[in-house]
Amino acid sequence: MKTPADANTREGGPASVRPDTRVFTVPAGQPFLSALARAILAGDLPRPGGTKPGRLDLAGMTLLMPTRRAARALQGAFLAETGGKAMLLPSIRPISEGDEELTLLSGLAGLTTLGAETADVPPAVSELERRLVLTMLVLTWSETMRASGDGAPGDMEPTAGASSPVQAAALATELGRLMDMVETEGVDLDGLARLVPEMFSEHWQKTLQFLEIVTRFWPMHLGERGLASPMNRRNRLIEAEARRLAEAPPGTPVIVAGVTGSIPATAGLMRAVLDMPHGAIVLPGIDHALDDEGWAAIAPDHPEHPQFGLKRLLDLLGLAREEIAVLPGSEPSPMAAGRIAFVSEAMRPSATTARWHSYVANADRTAVAEAMQGMSLIAAPTAQDEAEAVALILRQVAETPGRTAALVSPDRMLARRVGVRLESWGIRVDDSAGRPFAKTVPGTFLDLVITAAASRFTPVALMPLLKHPLTRLGLDAFVMRKAARALEIAAFRTAYLGRDLGGVAVALERAAQQEAEGERREAAVKRLWQEDWQGAREIVKRLQVAFAPLERAFLSGDTRQPLGTFARAHVEVAEALAALPDTEGTENSKGPPRSSPVWIGEAGRAASTFFTGLLDETMPAPAVTARDYPDLYRGLVANENVRPNVPVHPRLSIWGPLEARLQQPDVLILGSLNDGTWPEAADPGPWLNRPMRKELGLPSPEEKIGLAAHDFTMLLGAERVYLTRAEKMDGVPTVPSRWLMRLDALLDGLGLREALHADLSWLEWARSRDAIDNRRSIAAPAPRPPVADRPRRMSVSGVETWIANPYAIFARHVLRLEPLQRLGEPPDASLRGAIVHEALSRFTVAFPCSLPPDPATELLSIARAVLEDYTGHPRVAAFWLTRLERFAHWFAETEAARREGFDAVATEVAGKLVIPAPAGPFTLSARADRIDIGGGCASPTTRPGKSPAASAY
């Protein structure tokens, strides 16, 4: 009976290592970069059994790696293999840029790869320019479609294209990805003309028309700018390097390592390397365990298979799988070989899964169980539990000398949660994807700046900006924070109806007037010193000066202006807000000595690069309205990340699948293994449907799943592997990854369901963080302060509170605690009642004995004055006045009847009753809103805000 480990010795397995072998593979579970460095140092590359290179021999060798990150990691692998000794390394050159380098924040000039300094290839267009130009195209197309009647009222079809610049930018991002894929595959979009329009719906016909415009306009734009598209430039550089090696092959070794076949152009380069006498290729994870039937079925029918890309690459090179030898020194152990064979069987093409019956009937269950040792599944109830368990695993590795570990997941939320949890223990981990720019200090500051301006400086938007550490307004940090708190307490912790910074100033002055007249009785306001009021006034004045550029830009309303106009105003306001006092300096080794704090640090420099592009007068950009700019700005930076340059733990890492592709720590945690997350859904995108892609010769969306599956299977070979997932995300049940379900199905068929056992101890430890060892029940509060500390004065309305909630009286009158109102309390019924009450009070004072000829007009005039006092803006007052018109007319019609039989009306009449008590007199106070006087009697009236009259408006 065969064991899983026997797969590598079967007929059709890897070739035995011969002196003429020059194509190798590093099996799954072996650290690729370490194995590569070890083989080179041992003399087994480019040919096995060669002489170990001397001190100067390595410098003549050239290694071509898939990305810059892989090239940097290989340098570390050489140092690790030599014990950190100084040495001359080979020339390590990346074949292409990784996806992480093609971002809006990475710079304006095109990046370079192999041969860029000598090849006659124009520089690449920056991602920012491409995004903006494509956004302009999408906007123009969308407007044209709407003008032609698409999406007109009554039309059931969705509106064509984008209805706003931010939607256009999102579509431009997808369009850029489509163009990258087209150029990577070497497909000519001129084939769009061959597609039969009648075969597709009207929506897709219009999409095809738009793509034909892009294929004509985009090359013209690049030609005018003297630029090349990123993927086209990469292909041309790879082809140029292949020609150079073919025409003038160097006499020193050239090795291509780590390529998975995701870039078809690399096949020509690898063919040129194989034609050289000293050329070699090292491929990651060629599957020799899969039977011939399964291998033959992979292409072209199963692009989702882990080996699809590698099989296609071997076909392009004219190589058979049997010709690929295992790299000397990287042979897997029997247990690792058994796991590789089992995973290969579990991931076999779906068309051949009928062979599972034969596998189950003949497999050595003991060997399979041994092969699965070291692999555990953790199915956490929630995403938070998953992150807590992962953080505990990493912490245990950190406490074990010499051990290394990494979390690998495409889920950025999981990565951030784990990173934050580790930081709470003093462990900072290198997250290769970096931190979202919007979550950095400059990123949040720049977003708060534009949010405050766009919201017309509502308290909820303005106060976070004033409390941000970068906001200084030329003031000392302590003075700034103190003044901001004073402004919040005085102007915003009450009903607020203001608009713009002028409304903020009026609200502050109204609060000062109320405090001076004794109308404001909140303890927090009473504790403000005169210098606090002055400080609040000072920052309002400085805010008005600082925000002037954005306020001028926003005056344009719905008139479109160049994007650079808003970007320039955005920058000017941000720098003015972050301005330091003259007594402070900002030292920055990478910038001028007095550069703004906004542009300091990795995130600051990334923001500076981004805005430099937006402000470039030669940069094409769409014209937008003031209303569109905030969302467009957020849309452009939403998916941008920044890698902070800070000291991190040397043995722990957080990687995305791409970064982990060629690395192998001792402990691997594969997180967020839910379908739709890992792997992602196979989405053809918004521009071409599946039949169109197939007709044009573009790869199917499932090929991305195949690349992700290859990463997954390579990582499963690690010494210790944890597979984690959350059973619910935000309360919604999740579906396990299809790869997990395959492993479970095959293990279940073998009767080894427990082999991939859930490691429950981690979840138990994670949940114990919130456990309460000793639960104590406490009685409800029963405050009984000494009589001397109890209040000796209370209003009539306070008695009701006293009966219903004595603790509120204790907190207010004994502890002197008062709850602050919500920040920028929106207008509600109580505020409308207060405004009506104030207006009626002033009306009664003006006409105590007789009514004017037109009571409604007089009351509305008084109400307007009250509203202007509250809002500080005549236009806002006029807006609110319309809400009081119904009440004013109702009051005018009924007031004469209410006054009948009375001589006069008094308002705001205060009174008190002193009650003798054993501990001293107790004063009960009250204030009548209105008293009708006449005929020897007085009739008190309740506040209008609580009367049936309130419903009249």
C-alpha cells in the first residue's frame, strides 16, 4: 500500500538531480529564499554538484526575482545562511514592480526594474495621473450617456456610468485594473470591434463603445506626454532583457527564481536564460504528487487550481513536469512529503475528484494522520475572538527564543486588530501592507479639515479637528487645547443653530452674554475663567483666517472648478491650521527646517507626494464642484497604505499572501479563511462580462483564485500551521473557504475528521480575557448624605425629579455634577418650545394690556429677533421662522379670547415659599411663565412649549 510520502518516488515524479539539470523546484513547506541562498552558497546552482563560489564569485552572479520585496528578502536570506558575515552578494534584480508599489502615494515618476537604465523605453505614467485621466473619461462618457437619454426619468434601466466624480474615480480604478490585465496578457483591445454588439444587452453595448474610445485616446495621451503605461513598460523591459541575454549572454550565471507564471512575458526571459550555458530556473512548489490525469486536466479547464499558472508556464517553456528536479538541499522530510501529497489530493481538479474514492480506499490513514500533525483549525465565534486568538499565538512565539511566526491574511481588518492587540502588550509587529493613510495622523487631519469645511463647521465636525494633535493655529499646544475645550463647553454643549464660522462666533458671544446675565447656569460654564473666554474667541478668529481659502473655493457652489483649485485651498488651510508658534521649530532631516508638521514622517511625505501631483499644472484632472471634492478626495486615498518606519519585533510579521509567497517562518497563521475573503470572489469587473473576456482571450476571473490557492498550498507545508476563521462577521454567518471544505471532505472520507482538530485552548484563553472571576452584586444606589449636605432650596419642577429619581438630586446638588448636553445638540421640540417661550415673553412685555392691530405680524417680528439671537444669521433665522408661522396665526386668533376679563398680562413672575423645617428653613421656588391679572385674581398659564398650542406648528 502506498503512503502519501511515496508520491515523490512514483513513476512520473521529479527528475533525479543530474549534472545537466537546470530547472528546479522548491517543494511546499520549504523556505524558498533560504533554500535558494543555501543552494547557491553550496555550489548547486546553476548546476548541481558545482564548486562552492569564492568570495568574489558571487558578485558576478545575477539573480532575477519576481518583485522588489522578494529581492530585498533574498538579501536577508543570504545573511542568515552565512551567520551575518560580511560578503559580496550577487546582483539581485526584480523582474517587475509588485502591486504594492503602484499606488497614488508612491511617487510621480515611474519606477524602474531590470534593464530600465539602458532600454529605450519611456518612463511609466504615474498611477495618480492615470487615475485622474481615466476619471475624466468616465465622467465625460457618463454625461454623454445621460444627455442622450440613458437613465431618463421613467426609464427602468440604471443610469449609465457614474453620477458623481467619486463614482467615476471608482470606475476608473477598475478600468485601470482591466488595462493592466490586458497589457500583462499581451492582448490587443482592438479585438473589441470584432465582438458582435447584438449578442449583448444595451448596457454592455455602450460599455464596448466607451472602451473603444479609451483604446484610441489613452495611447494618444501617453504619446503626447512621452510616457508608457506601467504594464506595457514592464513587458517591454522584460522583452528587452530577454533580447540582451540572447544576443550577448554573459559568461557568469543568471538564475530566474520565484516566478509563478502570472506574467506571460517572463516566459521569453526564462527561455533566454535556459538557452544560456550558465542559466537556471528555480520554480516555487511544482506539484509532483498529483497523478498524470489530474495534471493534464488542470489547463485550460481549471484556472482555479493551484498549479494552473505553473502548468501554463511549463507549457510555454516546452517543459514537462518530470523534467523539474527538486533543488538540492530542499528535499522535504517524510512527514512534510506526506502533507504535500494529501494537500495535492484535496486540491485536485474538480473534474477528477472521482479519484477520491480510490485514494480513500488505498491511503495509509496512519501516515495521513501523522502528516497532518502540526496543523490546527481554529473556528472562532466572532472576528474579535479570532484576532484575540491569533495575537495570543504570536505572543507565545515571541516568548519562545529563536522561534519565528507570521500571520498571513488578505483581511486588513484582522491584521489591524491583531497589531493593536500586540501593541497593548508592548509588541510592535511589521505589517507589510502598512497602515491605511486615512488612519494615520496626517491622513485623519487632512480628512477632518475638509469635513469641517464641507459641513459648514458643525460642532460634530469642528471639535475633532480642534482636538487633533496637528491643529495648533500658531499657539502653544496647552493653550490651544484649553481654548478648544472652552469653546466646546460654552458654545457647543447646548442647542446650536449656527452655520459657518460666523455662527460659531455668534454662539460664543451669546453664551458669554447669557453667563454675564446669569441665564446660563451650567456648572461647567461657570467654571470658565475670563482667559478661557478670551482663548475661545482667539481660536475662532484664527479659524476664520485659516479657513479663508477653502471658504472662498466653496463659494463657487455648483460651478465646476479645476481639481487643483480645491487641492491648493486644502493644502493652504491644513498648513495654516498646523502652523506652530514662532518660538517652536520643526526639525526635519528630509525637508526644510521649518516645513509644516503636516508633511513630516512617512505618512506626511506620502501626503506631500499626493498633493504635489494634484497641484501639478501639467497634470490632467477633472473639474469638480465644491460639493464633489470631499468625496473625491476620500475616494482617491481610500485604499492607499503607508508603511511606518519604526522598530518592530524581529521574529514576528504580518503579511499579505503576496509577501508570504517565498517566505516560511516556524509558525504560520493563515487567517480569515472564509469564502469571499480568502479566496476573494471571482468578479469579472464592471467593464467586461465573462463572454467578452473569453472572446478577447483574457484570463477568467478564476485565475486569481488559482494564484491564491497556490499561495495557500505553499504555506500549508510549514512546521506549525494554524488555520483560523470567524464563524460570524458583524453578526452575519460566514461560509468556510472552499479550500477548508475540501480538506474537511477528504479527511472525513478517511475517517480522520479529528486530524484537523480545533485547537480550543487558544479560544478559551482568548475568551478568558473578558472573564470575571468573582461576580459581585450591588444594590441600587440609595444616597443618604448628612442633612447638612442636603439642598435647602429646590424648584417646584425639581420636586418631581426628587420623587422619581433621588439619585439625580444627589448627583446635582450634593456632588455638584451636571451632565453636558450632546455636542451640537440638534434642534428639537424643547428648543422650539424655548424659542416660542422667549418670543411670547417678549411679546407680553411689549403688549401687557392691549393687543396690537396685527398680533401675528408683531409676534413673527419678535420671533425673528429671537431666532437671530440664537442662530447669529438672518438667513438661518428666516429658515426657522417659517416653522413658527402656523403657531403665530393660531396665537393671534385665540389670544383675545384668553385675555377677555383680564386687565394685564405678566410674564416670568418668580415666587418662593419658605417652609420651616427641623434642620432649617427650606425654600421652594417657582417661576410662572405667564399670569393673567384682573378682576381681583391671577391665573397662571403653563409654558407654551408644553401646551396644546405646541402642536399647532
